Amino acid sequence: MQINVISPKNGQTVSQHTELQREFLLWGGNKGKNTSVDYLNLIKQREERTYPLPVTIEWSFLSNENENVILHLSEKKDFSEYTVYKTSENKAVIYNLKIGQTYFWRLSDGDDLSDVFFFDTEDMPPRWIYAEGLGNIRDIGVWTGKNGKKVKQGMLYRGCEMEFHYNITDEGRRVLADELKIKTDLDLRGEAVGKIERSEIGEKCTLALIPCAAYSDFMKDKEICKKIFSVLADTSNYPVYVHCWGGADRTGTVVFLLSAILGVKAEDLFLDYEITSLSAWGERSSDSEQFRSLLSSLDEYGTNDDTINDKCEKFILSTGITEQQIDNIRKIFLG
């Protein structure tokens, strides 16, 4: 099967960030703004700007004989594992690829195969996720953690809720259940108590409903923190989808602490928190009074010589989480 590749060109590096997202990241986030939100009564302020830019693979045939083909896409050059994309056009629009990854692709008409082509995805976090009906979903992976190791992709996704202010579609459910293979729905919403009995992701996904507060208020209930990080320390729970209402404040607090014990440096911790500013639920700044209240509370768990990572670890240990459990978390995310 002879084809002409239109895009991406063989060996090309492609971005999954929109220009707006790229500009936000290159400017370094939202520092200097004193934002304030009522995270239990969020108000939608804009349309979602957190959807990834898809990768469009497009080709033409050098003859008119190959009209019904499928695309094989793989992270492995030998195609020992691959994903099939069916298309009625000479292109496939693909969301949710890993970042910093080489992908190999070919076409098949059932009898014949095309040559193998490849492209790389840009190594620039975050990895946005598109699941129809939802927003503000991203993989916490790829940030650089302890000892220079990259946090693994595909282990934990942070995002929004699925029932009240967002409405997940069947296609969105397929992405979370089948594509991302979510096993645990870690729900941080107090407002879900008595209303939610199962995960919207599906029967194979376990609901772990552990209501919590955000920022410094989160740190006042150590038993809740212990429950959350006990879930995160159990390998059998992964992949995990953690969310509150908008995936901003309660989720942001938990992911901040988690990423800190993984060794993600302070400037990336702050930027990851601020990235939620691209969601529908308003701006977030690491210079806000709310975020600074979290940092001030963490100061109680260290000295001026301690990093933010040290302070977060000491706080989590103070809740009853053991050093072994923290080590388990690091093995899950860092190997």
C-alpha cells in the first residue's frame, strides 16, 4: 500500500497545546494576582480552555485502490501492541496521546500494510485530557520529580466532577473507562455525600468518596488526609481519577501535596496549581491569600532550611501515613 503522508511529517514533533495554553505556560502561570474564590460555590466565568489540541494524522493514496483502511498507532516500533482507529476519511483525529512520546503508525486494508511512519509528541506538561462532557482534566505525570525522575503518565488524572455541574457523555465515559482504564474514582466532594453511590465512570470503577476541605482547612483534618493518602499508597487502586467540583481547589490541594512528596520542584508545583485558571471556574494564583494560607500552615512542619517538599512530607507523616506508604507512592509514580 503506497501512501503520501500529509501530516505530521515523518519524524515531526507535534504539540498538543493550544496557542492560549502555550502562552500561559511560557509566561509562567498566574503569579502576582491576588485571586479569591468560594470553592464550595463556584461560578462559571468562561468557556473551558483546558481541552487539548488533537493530533491529526492525514494521508493520501498514490492510487485509488485503498479507500477502506484502518490506522494502527503504537508506542512500539514492532507493533506488538497497538490501537486501532477506524476512519471513513483519509485522516484520523486523535486525542489524549502521552507527551514526550514517540508514536509509530501504519495503515491496513486487511490484506496489505503501508510503510511505518512516526512522530514525536512535545515534552511539555501538562498532558491535557479530552473526555466529552467534562473539563479541566490533566495527567499529573511528566513533571520532574525526585532524583530527576519524571513522574509517570497514566497513573493519576485530576479533573472535574461528572454529574451536577458537568454531564459526562457515553463517549466521555468510554475515554475514562476504556482508554484511560480508571480503576478508582477518588471523589473529594462533601456535597456528593448521600447523593452519589457509584462512580459515573462505570461498574468496574470503585468509588472512594472522601470529602475534604481545601488549602489550610484541609490540614485541620488529619484523619481525612490519612484516608486519602492511604488510597494513593495502594498500587491496586491505579489508575486513579481524583476530582472535586471543578478540579481546582480541593483537588489542587491534594495534588499539590502528592506532587510535593514526589519531589516536583516548587515553581512547577505552583504552576500546576495555577493552570486551573484555564478552566471555566476562574483564575487561581499561588500569590492568593487562600494559597498562601496553605503555605503558612505547612511552615509549621519545617524550618527555614526545609524545602516545600520537606514540609509536605512531614505534614503527611504527621497524619499517620507511614514512611513505607510514602515510599510506595514514590515507587508507583517514579519507579
